[in-house]
Amino acid sequence: MLSALLRIGWKKLWTLFFVSVISFAVIHLAPGQPSQIDPLNPRFTPEQLERYRKAFDLDLPYHVQYVRFYRKLFTGELRAFKDSQPVLPKIVERFWNSFPLFLVGTVLIWCYAFPLGIASAIRRNSLFDKVTTVIVFALISVPGFYLAYLLIIFVVQTFHVDVIGLRTFGREGVAAPLRLMDRTWHLVLPSVLGATAGIAVLSRYVRSQMLEVINSDYVRTARAKGLGEDTVLYKHALRNALLPFVTMLGLLVPALIGGSVIIETIFAWPGIGRLGYEAVLSRDYPIVISLNFIAAVLTLLGTLLSDVLYMVADPRIRLEAE
Amino acid sequence: MRVKQILILAPTLVSLFLLQSYFWVPTFEEQVKGDPGRLTRYIQTSIGDASILNPTLAADSASSDINSLVFEGLIDRNRDLAFRGRLAESWEIFEEAYMVVDETQELSDGTPVTGDTLLRHLERAQAARDPALRLVQKIELLPGQSKIEQIEVAIPRQESGKPKKRMVEVTVHLPPRLKFTLSEVDQDFFVKLNSLLRGYGDRIDPSRFIEGAEPVITRERAAALVPPTEHNPIVLFRLRKGVLFQDGHEFDSGDVKFTYQAIMAPENLSPRVPDFEPVKAVEPLGRYTVKIIYKRLFEPGFGSWGMGILPEHLLNRERLKAEAIRLGRDPKTYSIRDSAFNRAPIGTGPFRFAEWKTDQFIRLRRFRDYWEGSPNLREYLYRIIPDMLTAELTFYAGTSDAYGAQPHQVERLKHDPRFQNFSRLGLGYTYIGYNMRRPIFQDVRVRKALGMAINVQEIIDYVLYGQAERTTGPYPKQTEFYNPAVKPLPYDPEGALRLLAEAGWTRNAEGWLEKDGKPLAFTLLTNLGNEVRKAVMVVAQNAWRRLGIKVETLIMEWAVFINERVDKGDFDALILGWSMGLDADLYQIFHSSQMGHFQLNFVGYSNPEADALMIRIRQEYNRARQVEMARRLHQIVAQDQPYTFLFVGKGLTLLDRKLVRMIRDPDGTPQYLPIVADKLGRINFHFNQWVKTSEPVLAAY
């Protein structure tokens, strides 16, 4: 087991290396330059542009830049072009801003997708199933920003409360429980919006998994044994239907750093998605590449985690080595 | 069944928990009415966050918004856009000019030139009231000196054509010079002096004063090391006494010099270097006077002293070194750009910095010891809301006082009695530029015809909802430089066809215009992401096709558009816009020397008279003469039509009607006045007098 893990880890390290090269190359190959050295700034002479390039290490050959870049990243010396602030603390700060959104969104997705999917699988082709199908597809197709505007306008005009930002603006010095509830309220709309598409998609998966299992032999056997319908469905069927979703837990890990540009922009949420988006627009290489790299690390960790979870959850699956 | 219960209970509980939080949140009414502090707090929303709160390093508009409140420059502009003193109480502008004593020459009476003979000759002329020396107040003789300098020279090589660059050491024998102090700047001083001295200045050969190992120094290089004649415009600022930085330290001339040095220090990478490059030296003369010496005639440089002044005592070498050591960074490479000052600045402006939450808000508090009196508003909040619609919602709900409204949003709220609005005309214009390196665009009749084919009024009415004005030339319409006598091109497709026929373009059997069997065909470019330019593109293409011109259009991503097309001159025609400053300098955009790599005259405009005017305009310190030349330049450019000048955008600023100005009579009774906009439509000119009243105090105006 341990040696297998080590071998997998070694492979992942190689993947990580290639990802680091590619994410570095992609940003440098993309057209455009950091806005600080935008040649259309008419005030700059070539000498001054050269000075900027030098300060940003952009005058060096690519392989030297690559080595310097990752060395600075690992030693924490990397600074953003935009404001000369260290990159890692910036990312960490934004991560904690986005984290509650991610957490509540995920909880909502998993809480709603399973009951919905199971219910429509059990009542297949019933009115309930058809209605949820229509709603679910509508939610998948409606653009998030449109839904966001509709919701914001509705809530603001009906309830007259602030929904934008991390907390009600200009409300300082209130008691801790009030602050907590204020923050919770500000989480509601963006996380519901972030969750809608997730609920829609995941509940479809659950439904089809459940259908597949319900029609399998062992479920028929369980029924034949005379077990109650609830026991058959929730004990025998559901357990097996859940198996593939275990892997999904692992895939959630990289979503930690994704953030949602649209939701965060509309709700003035100072999250990680906006950080990345604005960095791409101004070609702030240190931030873009660091985010890319961290996302790659998390993705690899996530797949590793799903592998392990799968092994734990399903004794039939074993590593080739054993 | 437990699983079933969990499946139903979990979403219900989560939803209930989330939704109950609503009851703990204040409504907008409670926020606005229930919070007495709200009346003394001004909230401005912005779509972007500031990046660096240091006026010498910032280049984005959000940072400037904050910096302009925390910092203050020596001068700024009053409501009519003329300069007024801020940290400087007053100033005078005069000139010091230098001329080399060339001992190989003779004076007109045959005496050989020495410093003394030349000086006496000129003093006699001055006593005889020679007009060339009318402005001269003092003539002094400065001794010569020698120095050794390292210079880079290009040495041509026979084998490969590429010259090799190398450093050589030369000895510069700076000859004695005459120093003239003039009461005002006169760009023609040496021209007049030269005719008084019968061409003396033209005969000076500067290479004579350079002695080096390699005789590869051109006359231009030599003239750069030892200029035969030199204009040094001088600005003498008299500083306001007793002005305090927000930490209580007094502002003085050392801070001005320090700010200049901070900008010019290479390690700080200041984007403002080009503004201050023409400055030769900043010399404090005592605590409250500072003398700015310029290297050459450059009138637009004066406006740069609106730059916010940094506190020397917080950013000098020792402080930076201490900061670097505290943070464990290398003190040698630690520069102002790295300093924590840029996230917690201290200046002399009316508001002092309090708090900055990145991408959320910046909080400023009034500076009670501000030299012009404390602002009325206690707090200024700059809230970042990146989305336009949500920004409007917060404005509408009363939780913000101002936001950058879009034209269609203004339309919605303009007639709401709760708001007041202010019209403003932009400083930028949109144009169609023609690449004059292309044969078809070399004929002015073609360029003019293309302009006449476009109905600009239609674009203004239907694309811009009337939120624009026509413009006929390169200057902002609010400035005196704009020539109101220049008439816009008429919309006249028939006339355009006649002009094209004169230029040799006639319709063929299929209706397309052609000349010598070649069709009139070209591609019109613009950049992605600007809807107005895209619409203008469609209108222009349609208008031109109706004349019989084959026009293709292409929209490109900004970086590719600039790097691959504009910079390389690889385009036929393009739609772009310029955002102009308030000075009269057009050198970079229209001078024929500015057509190179990454330069801004990418359309390749060249007109000798315009070239000469552009140079004279930037060297002219007399406002009336400058205005006269600028108006002539406007006329020439309009005649040549290197661009089809289209329109200047207009905008409206919305503000809560409860915001007014409040000043106190000598006996202390408050007096309320309406907020007024300046010539640029900026409303915050009297910002320090603003107050918010609980109910509107002024009738609608």
C-alpha cells in the first residue's frame, strides 16, 4: 500500500513539473504584456520600458525566468506586478474570503441534489419527476449572471436589505452574534446562485445512478426477500448508487481555489476568482501563474484523495500492485 | 428510516438556518435613517480598487481618486482650468540662458572673442537698448572647466554592417560661458542674439571641446555634451508656510526636492518619470522657496507640479533601511515601491488615510489641521463594487452617494427628484485614422471624402443616445486651444463622390469605385470590447459601401491589435480614441518624427508647417501666443484630415440632492450653496465644503 502510494506520488510530481512548465509557457506565449510595460503608454521611452522589464525579470531567457520564478514562489519572495505586494499572502487572504462561499455552496449542492435525484428516480416518469426535470434543465441553461440580477433586484426591492459584499457596509462595532448573522445573510444569495447549477447537474447524476441500481439483480433479490421498500431503497440500493460520488469528493479540492468570477463580481465579493480574473486582464504574471500552479497541486491532491477514498469505500477495488 | 429522515432534514435545516439570518440584518431605511453618522460620511463607489497609494507610483484612476484627497501638489487648476497655488503660494517663471564663448571667432569689429570682450560687447548693446536684449536682466561670465566622461559610442565595423557599441572615455573641456538672466522665457532669444552677433552662434563647433581616444563623436553628440546655447527655464515656487503633514510634521522645500528625487530614482520605477525628465535640478532656497531648473524649453512640464508631495521624513534612506531590516529584506534593494507607506499613506491633503480592505473599501477621515480648514464631511469611503448594476442598486437604495453612472443608467434616474445631476464633456475624442503610408490615403481629397460620407450626427443620436458632441480637431473643446472657427465636415455623400472623382476614383460597371483598374478597397480595424467603436465601424462601413468602396472590417483583441497592427503600421484605417490632457502639446501624436516603433503618430501624418508649430507650441511660455499657434495648428490638422474627427463623449454625474456646500458666515451661521461643476464637469472642486443634510435644503436648481 505504502509503496503504491509512493509510486503514485512520484508520478504526480512529474505531472506537476509539466504543469508548471506549461502554465509558465502559456502566459508568456499569450499576446500582450503586463500593463505596467504596455508599450502604448506614450510617456515611456524604450529605456524606461527596459528598466521595468529588468525589474520584472522579463529581460532574461525563458528558462532562467522559469527557475527564478518558481524559486521566488517557493521562498515566498514573489511579488505582484500591480502593487509589489507578496503573492502568497494575497492568495491566502482571498482564499479565506472565498472559502465560506465554497463551503455553503457545496453543502447546499449535496444537501439538495441527493434527495432530489433519489426522489425523481423512485418516482420515475411521475409528474414530480417531469417537473423537476424541466426545472433542472432550466437552471442549467439560464446564465448565472441573469439569475443573479433577477434575484438581487427581487430581494432588494421586496425586503430592502443589503445583499452585496461580505457584510452590510458601514456596520461596524455591533455584537458578535449580529456580525455572524450579517455575514451569513450575505452568504445566502451568492451561495444559492453558485449552487443552482451544481444542484441541477448533480441531481441528474444521482437520478441516473439510482435508476441503474434500482433495476439491478440484487435489488430485485432484496425485494424478493420481502424487505420493506424503504430498507431496499435506502440500505441496499442507495449505498451502491453512492459509490461513484465518493470520487467527486476528491474533485472538490481544486474547486477550493477556483472561485466564481461572475458571482464574485456581481456581489462585490473580494474572492479568489476576481483576483485571478483581474490579474489575467492586467497580465500580472506572478499571480496568474501562482494560481495556476496551486490549482494544479490541488487537482493532483484531489485525484489522489479520490483514489484513496474509492479504495476505502469499495473493497473490490485494489491497486494493481497488490 | 434514518437515511430518509436525514435526506429530508438536512436541506431543510440548512435552508432554515440561512434564511433566518435575514431577520438580523438592518434594512436600508434603518441603515440610512438610524445611523446619524451616515450624514457625515460620503460613500463613493468605484468599479476597481486602488493599487498603490503613492502619487509618484500610481498610474490607475482609482489610486488617483484616493491620492488626490490624501496628497496635494504645489499647484492645481481652478474652476476655469487656470493654475492656482496649493502648497505653493505663488510662483514666477523666468529663464536662465547660456552661451559658449568660442575663442576662435572674432567680433564684428575684428576683436578676437574672449569672455571679456564678448561680455563688454553685449553690455554695450544692452546699454544701447538693443531689442535682442530687451528681456535680459543680468549677464555674467562663468569660467570654463574640464571633466572626464564615459560615453557610449557606436563604432561601425567593416565586415558586418552592424555597428558595435562601446564605452569610451572622453575629456570634455567646458569653455567659459555667458549666463543671461531673462525676465521671461523667450524661445527666440538666441535667434535674436545670433543676428545681433552676426551668426556667432551658428559658427560654434562643439566637437572642438571634446577630446577623446576615438574620433567617432558626431556633432550632435558633442552638442549634447557641450551645448553651444542652452535655454534653462526656471520656476521659482514660494511655498505656503505652516502646512502640516497628517502626522503633524511641517511641509517644506525639502519635501519637494525629495518627491522629485523619488520619481527620478531608477529603482522606484515611477511611471511619472517622463513628466519630470525635462527637469534639470530642484534646488531648495531656504525652507519656503524652491527653484526648479529645466533642461530645455518645455512649457507642458509646469502642470506636472500638481503631483502630490511625499513626506521626506517618512520615506528617506534611513527610514527605508530600518523598515527593510525589520522585515528581513535586503536594505540595498528595498525601495519606496516596497514600502508599507504605499498602503497607509500620509500627505498634506484634506483627508487622511484610515483603513484599506483590498477590493472592499478604502476609508479616509478628515484632516482637521488641513491648511485651508477642515472638510465638513468626517469620513470618505471608497467602496469597490465591480458590477455596474449592483452599484446602481446601492446608489438607489441610498447606501452610496455617487457612482460612475453609464448613460442608460443616468436616463433612468435623471428625473428622480431625489437626485441632482451635472453634465460634463469628456477630454477624449473618437476618430477614424487613415494610414498615410498607403497610397490610397495619401490624397487629402480621399480622406476628406471618407469623412463627408459619414453622418456623425446620426452616430451621436442613435449610438450614443445624444451623449456626445461633434469635434473638429485634436484639442479638448473646453480649452482655449480648440479653434471654434473650424467648421466640421458636412455630411454630403454626393460631395464626397465628386471629391473622389477629382482624385481619379470613378464608378465601374458594377458600381464600385476604381482608379486605373484598381478598386478602392481597404480594411477598417478596431479593438475588441468597445461597443461604441464597433457601432461606429458598422455605420462607417455602410456609408462607404454606399459610395462604392469595398470596405472590410475586423475587430481584434487589444494586445494583438496594438502589437501586430498599430505598432507595425500594418493597417489601412482604424477607429480609436485619444484621451487628451489640458496642455497644448500635440508633438507625440502628430509630429512627423514620431512615426517609429511604438510611437503615436502611427497614421504617418507629416506636414512641415504643423511640425514647426508643434515644436514652437511646446516651447512657448506666453499663454496668448500659445493659444494663437494652437488654434492655427488645429486649423491645419483639420484641413489635412489625417483623422476623421468624430465626437467627444458627454456624461452626467448623479448625486443625492441632499448633498450641498456649506460655508459659515463670520458669525458662524451656516449658509448652504449648490454644488457646482467646473469646466470639465468635475463636481468635487469644493469637496471640502460638502455636507449632507437630512432633508434637501435647497430648492431644485
